[in-house]
Amino acid sequence: MNPDLILMAVLAGLANWGFRALPILLMRGEARPGGLMAGFLASTGPAAIATLFVASALPRLWPEQTDLVPLAMGVLITVLAFLPRRSVVVATLAGSLAYGIAFALMHPALAT
Amino acid sequence: MSEKTASFRGGLLAALPIVMGYFPIAFSFGVAATRAGLGQAEAVMLSLVIYAGASQFLALSLVAGGAPVLVAAFTLIAMNVRHVLYGPALMKEAGQDGSRRYAWAWAWGLTDEVFGQALGALARGQRFSEGYMFGLGLAAYISWVAGTAVGAFAGGGALDGWPAVSAGLDFMLSALFLALLLSILSRAALPAIVIAVVATVLGTVFWSGTVGILAGMICGALAGMAGGLLGGLFRGRG
């Protein structure tokens, strides 16, 4: 097993444990909202998730536009599936299924 | 709804939707890992040790791109900073029941989905219990690791004969991020989201994908912080 890969995983895993457990273990009373760091941390999540969505979808649009219809269907169905129950899991599965079906319809030769 | 303390078994049952969602995504990760040239044991090790979906997919890109190990580790760490907010938010919702004696163990499983499920249960009137958190987190973790193992052992060529299935699995990550984005969408988060999207596109188009990701996260977080400060100033004057 690649030692660099193990080191990367251990560092990332330790940080993940720290991010998830330490704020609970070190909590002393109620957190004070409104601070500079609190604002930065609160914005990190939305910024990171928005970035990752764009970064994962952008290669289908740029530099060459590939599979625009499956992408549009996948996005649309993900949003529509999310709305009724606000379930991340259901929306993810429905969006992926819609993308796969649209891909099969757009590329019948590949799908058979 | 009457208030009820949930058990370990209750947590296992409540995790069912997460288990169903995690398994195919983890399968997709296992396949992607072997496609990227990793061994089966290496793929499973990443899921066991990192246990953060988006980070793991990014790890594959970084490893394949030859990023230095510390740069790669820092990038993965930066991606999960948002998790620091989950524990305090959950404890606040738990109120007097918020026991944290074994938090050092169950908090390992506090992923986006587990946090969302636990918070939702508390919001619906269920009382907090560490046993429930163990059940919820353990089922999700096992599903993630098992899905990775099955995907890795199926191998990178497992889906060669199934291009539509492969395309759907490839899109699963985008769908997951979009669904997570929808789940946290709020007026307060809009500045961070808009600036992150613009910075990611500009960084990717004019420089590279890596620059786009870093630019999006940093500019978005700074924009959100600035937006919060400005909002606070205006409220203070008003």
C-alpha cells in the first residue's frame, strides 16, 4: 500500500474526527454567534458544497459541451425530488437515475 | 408527537435511507478508485480512515494529478471544516438531554446526512440519546465501507458493458452536492454560494480545476463572512 496515500488518509481522517468530535467535547456553554470566525465557518459549508457541485458539473459543459440533456434532466429531477421531503438521499438517487435514463435515451447505440 | 428517547436499534432503523443512499455512492467510489489505479485494499482504506464522500472523490483526483501529499491532505481537510458546526448545533437542539460522554466515538459518524437525520429527529420531538447516535452512525459507516469494498472488488471495468449505469453513477456525486446545497440553502448562505459559483467557474476557465475549487471555497467563505458582518452592521444601525 502506498505510504503517501496512507499518510494523506490518516491526516484527513484525524482532521475529520477533530472537526466532528472536538467541538462537542470542548463545548463550554452556548456558542456565541456573530463573531468573525463564526461567520467564516458558517459560510465555509455552503461555499464548499456550491464549489464542489460546480466543479463536478462543469466538465460536462466546458471546454466541450457533452451530454447537456442528461445533465439538465439530472439537475431538474434532483431538485424536484428534494422538494417534497427534503431528503438528500432520495434526491441524489432520483437525480442519478434520471441522468442515466436520459443518457440511455440520448445514446441508444451505447445503451444496447 | 410525544417525546421519546430513541435506542441504538432505533438509530439503526432510522439510518435505512442513508444506508440505501450511501451504498451506491460508495460503490461508485470503489469503482472510481480502481479506475484511478488504486488497489482494492487502498480504496477500502480510504473509506475506513477518511469517511467523507466528497473528500474521497477529490482525493482520487489529487492522487491521480500527482499533488504533493501535504497539499492533498490540506485540501481534503479544508473541505470538511463545515463539520465543526454540526456537533454544537446538535447539542443545542438536544438541550438538557445532550449527553456527550461517548461523543469521542459516535461523533466520528457525524456526516452531513447523519447530522441531518439526527437533527430532523430532534426537531420532530424525539429525545437525544447517544445510543441512537451510535446506531445511526454505525449503520451509515458500515454501508459506506461495504459499498466501497464491493465497488473496488467489482473493479474499474465492472460497468464497461453498462454505459448508462456508469453515466448515472458518475452523476451521483453532482446530484449529492446539489441535494446537499438545497438542504442548506438559506438567504444568509446566498452570498457565499453565489460568489463560490462565480469564483469556481472563473478559476477553472482561466486557470485550472484545482485553482477553481480553492478559489470557490475561499472566496465564497470570505464573501459569506463579509455579508454577515455587513448585515450585522446594518442591523446595529437600524
